[in-house]
Amino acid sequence: MKQSIFLYLFFSLWLFCLADPDWEPVIYTNSTVAYSRVTIDELSAVPGDIVAAFVEGECRGVGDVIIDEGEAYCTMNIQGNIAEQVSFLVWDQSIDTTCSVEYTTMTDPGYDIGYPPDFLPIEAYSGNPINHYPVMNLPDSFVIPEDIPTTYDFADYCSDEDNDPLTVTGENSEHIYVSGNGLIVTLSSAENWVGFEYVTLWLSDGSLFVHDSVEVYVTAVNDPPEITDTYPATGAIEVEQNNPVSFAVMAQDIDSAINYTWYLDDAVQSSTDYIFNYTFTELSTYQVRCLVSDGFYEVEALWQVTVNIEPVNENSLTNYLLITPNPCSENLTIQGLLLRTENCQLALYDLRGRKVMQLNSTRTGKITAPVSHLPAGIYFLNLTSPDRNITRKVTISR
């Protein structure tokens, strides 16, 4: 009978505590100082949460939760004159609920229990499902090739005790970029960049986050050479028999030395530079080809060359050009019937293919161009019209 009355009183007191977190401890002449670390549903408690100690249903102590370096602690005096078994409850102020604690211990009046660092483990449970933190175990590093986005399935590195859907996101570093879709993550680098940097990756289960940094190495990949310009423009061109013609290819390669190989039809020519000079002596059609190689990749420039009649002279001006004097140091004279047409374009280029002078057509078919301001060297005079593309080499001397 006494046991039934005791259980009834204890249950009534427990319900009373559920309804009111303002527990009032019974005061004794002696007490035990208790130090505890406090969690609710496996997460640190927060300021405003309250811990209460009970002996046989009687409230013997109350303490507020404090935070120190991200951990929740509580210190309280547990009233009582003799050693007794003590149990605990925690008030979770965020959900206005009393949370149960399975842990019990013995008091030690006049002494301390749970003295740091051996805190009492007050691990409370609200009865709500516990959401555990996801886990991310990254490798020491990732290695990706230059300029090639590389995709990884992070299911190999991530897990979650609750089997929640997981998402990985990342913070870009200066040269390495991160994009993701769920657990599929793509790492890429800035164009033509080689080296290593750290990137920070975040793993989320929708409400909880964890993060870690990982080293990403970007290894060099050989880039092909690039033809930036040609002279004359590639394609079908016309030249004159017995008149020297120059072909030029401007190319670059960001990571390798490049070599030039010139072909006339299928025959390799002696020139190994970016410029090729040749005089066509036979009236025919030829193929001029320049192969630019870095030893692994090859790109080419190609011209279809038609050789027409012999060069004109002063006594037989036709649709072609007569350039005098050549070499020239002061004023260059250009004559030709094509110069009389309004849609004729005439320009002078240097060996690198840069336009240094634009000349206008004239009704007389004769143009005088001052060239004394130009550096000495070889230039190309190019005339284009709807049915002609003519190139002449011009030498400027000093």
C-alpha cells in the first residue's frame, strides 16, 4: 500500500514537472555539487534549457544550461544529507517540453561529482525522432586534368545514419570550380591553369551540415597549336608565272614549341620557318600546305594556287599590277586597270600579317604611296576585287 502511494505521488510530481519547468528544490543542510555536460536528442542543449535533479521523485536541485566553446554545461547543488541515487530531467525551452534522461548516479554530500573533465553525461531525449549529422570522409586529394571537367560520385565518401537524401555543395577557390547535383560533383579548373588549391565542400541532409577541405591537383594537358592568321588568306588564290610569291602562317602554342613544315603538292619544301617563298614557273594549279605541329598535335593551312600568265610590264598593263620601284625607299607607284574599279581593295601588310597601309582605288589606275615612314623589310601588297585576289612582294630599303 505504501509503495502504491509512493508511486502515485511520484507520478503526480512528474506530471507536475511536465506542466511547469519552474522546479523548486527541497532544501537540506548538506548538498552535492554536480558538474554535467548536457545534450538533447544528441545535440548540445542551448541557453534557456534547464536541468533538474530528483531523488525518489523529490526535486533536489535545478541548474541553467550555459555554453562554453560550443558545448552545453550545467552546474547545480543537489540537496541531501546522505548518499542517494539521483535521476535527472531536462526542460527543452525551444519546444516547451520536459525530456527524459536514462542516466542516474549517486550523490556525495559535501563533495563534488562529475568534476571536469569527468562531467556527468546528461543525455536527454524529447521523444522526437533524432536527426543525426551526415558523415563525409574525403580522400587526401583529387587529381583532375587541365581544362577537362571531371565528375565524381560522392556516394563513395558520404553517408547518413538516417538515410536522408544528401547534397554536396562547394566553395570555389581562385582557380578551381565546384558544381554539384545531389552527390554528383564536378571539379574543373580555370583555362590553361596547372597547380593545386584547397576547396571546401559542404554535405547536407536538408537540415544539418558538415564540411571539410580537400586538396585538388590540376595536371598539365598538352594543348594543340593554334593558327591565328595566314597571309594570304587560305583558300583559292591566283598568282603570276615567274613572279615570287610569299606565304606566311602566324601560329601559337601556350605550352609547347611548334614546328613548320611546308608542302608544294606532296613534296616537302626546305623552309622550316613560318614564311615560305616560291616562284611558280609553270602555268598550272598547285596546292601549298603548311603543317604546324607541337610534336603531338597538328594543324594546317591550305592554299589552292592557280598560276596565270607571266608578269605584266609597263607596255602591257592589263588587269594585273605593276609596282615600281621595287625595292623602294620613298614613294611606291602602283599601276593597274583593276585600280579603276570602285570595289577594289588594296592594302600593304608586314610579315606578321598586320595591315600597315590602306590604299584607295583611283580613276587613273595609278596610285603613289609614300613608304619612307615604314621600317626596312619585306611587305606584301594585296589587291582584292570580286573576281581577283592578287599578292605582290614589296621590299622597302633604306
